[in-house]
Amino acid sequence: MSTTDQVGSGSGIDAETWAAAQSSPEFTALRRRLRNFVFPVSALFLAWYLVYVLLADYAHGFMSIKLVGNINIGLVLGLLQFVSTFAITTAYVRYANRNLDPVAEEIRNSLESGAAAAEPEKADAPSEDAEKKATPAADAEKADEDAADDEKAADEDAAEPDEADDEKSDADKADDDKVDGEKSDDEKADDEKPDADKADEKAEKADEDAADEAEGGQKK
């Protein structure tokens, strides 16, 4: 494989570098040398093949002339088609090794050296794609943290009314106990009041009996 087949297989070279290399004087000269060989030789071979076909169709007498034994001109011209094909291939390889490959090698080395020098700079500088990829991830993480904070605040707000209700329930219970205590005192006082009335009645009756006895003694 010639070096012209290998040109363009390098990695790490962007499209702008390739465009600049394509418009360079070295690449223009290389392309001109290639065309100067390929186009004339291709036209010559096609003309030679067309002549052979025309002679085979329209010059039967000429093509049937025998040269040696049963070998005629038509057979020799047919074999020369294969010989000319191998001859053109050999000529192209020699021409490419001498005029095309050295220039193509220089262009390829220039491109690869430029790409190798640019790779450390790209590695040191943060890429925009990496920053763009990191930004959505950071935003998503921040959104998750905000959602967690909001949920925690909502739970705290929900817990505060429950505490207030518990405090209110305790206060209501204390009021109920107080009312029950007052009611028990009133009932106890009401229970003790008849006993006091009975004692007063007994005292009054004792006084009356004493008065009656004193009056009876005076009459005697």
C-alpha cells in the first residue's frame, strides 16, 4: 500500500485543519501531479482498447493475418491488452513512489504534528461540552436539595399545629379537672348543710326542753 492511500487516516484532526491542508500549495501540487499521470494514461488505454474492439469487428481480414503458425494479429493484439494493463500499473507505482508519495508523506506529517500539538491544549482547557453536561447535573442536584428542604419545612409546619392542639387539650383537661373539683366541693358543702341544720334543731329542742323543765319547777 502506498502512502497516498494512508493520507487522511490520521485521528484527532478537525475539519478546518483538513480544509486548510486541502487548499495548501503542497496539496495542490500533489493533486496536479496525480492528474498529469492518471488522465493521459487512462485516455491512452481507453483509446487503445477501443481500437482493438473496432479492428476485431470491422477488420476481419487484417486481424486474421497469421504471423507465426496459427498465431494471427488478432490474438497478439488481445494478449497485448493484458500486457498493457500490467505495464500501466507498474508505471504508476514507480511514478507514485518518485513524485507523489514524498509530498503526501510531508503533508501527513505536518497534519499529525499539528494535531499532536493541539491535543495537550484541548486536554488542559475544560471543554464546553463537559461544562454543559455538568451544569444540568448540578442544577438537578440543587433542585433535589431544595425539594428536600421544602418537604422538611412542610413537616415542621404540620407538626406545630399538632403541638398547639396537644397544649390546648392539656389546658382543657386542666379546666375540666378544676370544674370537677369545684363541683365536688359544692356537693360536699351541700351534704354537710343538712347535718348543721339537724344540729341546730337538736339545740333548739334541748333549749325548749330546758325551758319547759324550768317552768315546771317554778309551778311546783
